[in-house]
Amino acid sequence: MKIAFVGKGGSGKTTLSSLFIRHLAAGQARVIAVDADINQHLGVALGLDESQAAALPAMGAHLPLIKEYLRGTNPRIASAETMIKTTPPGEGSRLLRVVEDNPVYDACARSVPLDGGGVRLMATGPFTEADLGVACYHSKVGAVELCLNHLVDGPDEYVVVDMTAGSDSFASGMFTRFDMTFLVAEPTRKGVSVYRQYKEYARDFGVALRVVGNKVQGPEDVDFLRDEVGDDLLVTVGHSDWVRAMEKGRPQRFERLEMENRLALRSLQRAAEGSYEHRDWERYTRQMVHFHLKNAESWGNAKTGADLAAQVDPSFTLGESLGTPQPV
């Protein structure tokens, strides 16, 4: 299942996504973690030092390889150069599985050992000085969207994406790629403002959205969040000595995370699993195609010099039965 963590800058979404990833790994789950934030901090939150995090390969830098691999023998895609971030798979396309070896993972993923298990970590890559004034950050996350479009995942597999802050993810169709979106909100007016934007934008696309209240200090904070977001509030998280130690570079064993926070992470997992049970692969594919056609008309056709609507295979529906996972 695919899970996104979103929220305003400073809300703690990277910290909470890293805790959730650690929770899944401790339960021996199969996990791919993706840092799709403009500020690349997920690697450090998962225990890498600064130099190790900086050495993570940038998915954006490997976009030609990703396109060429995913294109496969799809006759509707003339070349990798005509693929854009929203290009959907069709007959002949190569699909990604969570548990397999493939050239995309070889180039872009790195194994991160965690207490009780480990995960594959992928990162879009930082916004560099060379990008200033000439590039949009959404060009960086295009590699993530393309991979998600070609990813076939099952109920016992997890792809956890730490998204860019605010409502920027609505600049692409990637916000519809998830079975569950956890919006991390502080108990302040600014903290819930992103929630209102997400709720409004996501309403027409059936996006499953639950709020995780963070930095909650007491019943008044819980009441405030409940008044602002209603039944969308799933759990709340307060101060954590474990997190404080981790942020100082002195992490303890994950099993020592406070019980109330471990219970909150279990609630997140149950919510994600419950949402996955209602995944509609036909709607999922239809939304993918919808955003591809919009992007093709808006800019894709002009950029590639091709009619990208022709890439859509009307007889193809992405589904769990497609693709054969390869042994790791």
C-alpha cells in the first residue's frame, strides 16, 4: 500500500514518517521509503549521518534510466524521451514491485538497516544551486510520480513517501497515488490551514485523508484539533524523549519509544490497511490517465513534440495481479 505524509513546514511530518517507517520495519514489513521533500531530511531521521544522507543517489539524476526501463516494449511509447512524469503504463511496460531487484532500485535505492529490520530508501535529490531561478521542484519529484504510476504493490507491502511541505503536491497528480494520506498538523491556526487546503483539493478525487495531531501538550490542544478537523483526526502525538535523543544523534533502541507513541503508530498502520481494502484499481488507473492527459495538453505535447494522449492504452488497468516479483 502507498502512504503519504504531508503537512506544513515544521509540522513534524518527516519525524512522524520516519517513526512510522521504523515501526513497519520493526514488524518485519517490506518497505520502500521515499524522500520527496524539497528539504531532504528523511535519511537523517532514519539514522544516516549527514554524509551518508548526502550520498544518496538522486532519482531525478537517473530519470533517463528510469524512463527507459519502465518503457519496456510498450508500442505506444516511441522513445524514453517522449515519456513525462505522468506517462501511464500499458501493455509491454515494465512494472515495479516492492520486493524485487531491478535497474531502477540498483541506481536509486539504498538499504538502510533499522532496529528489527531494514528498508529501501529512495530520494528525489536536493534542490541545488544550479536549479535556482531556472527549475521547478516538481521536475525533481517527477521521477517519483513516474515510479508510482508503474508500481504494483500488495496489502503486505508499504511505500511511504515524505512529501514536500504545504499543498505543493497538488501541482501534479501524485496526490491521488496513495491509499492513505496522513496530514500532520500542529494545534494552531496555521497548523490546520494546510488541512483545509488538502481537504478542499482532494474532495473530488476520493483521497483518503486522516489528520495526525503533533506537538500536542494537553486536552485543550486535542479539543482544538477536534473542533477544526472533526472526525478526520486519527491520533495525537506529544513530546517524546526518544525523538529528542534521536534528533541529537543519540538514538535509543526503537523498542524504547514511549508506549503511547507506539500505540499511535499502530493506529496509523490500521488506518492505512483499512483504506487499502477499498482500493479501486480501475479508478486508480483512470485518475492516472486523467492527469496524464491534462499534462499532455498543458505542456507535455509541446515539450516532447509528440501526441502524448496516444500513450494511453485504453484496455490496460493496473492491478496487483500484473508483474512478477523477482527474488531479492
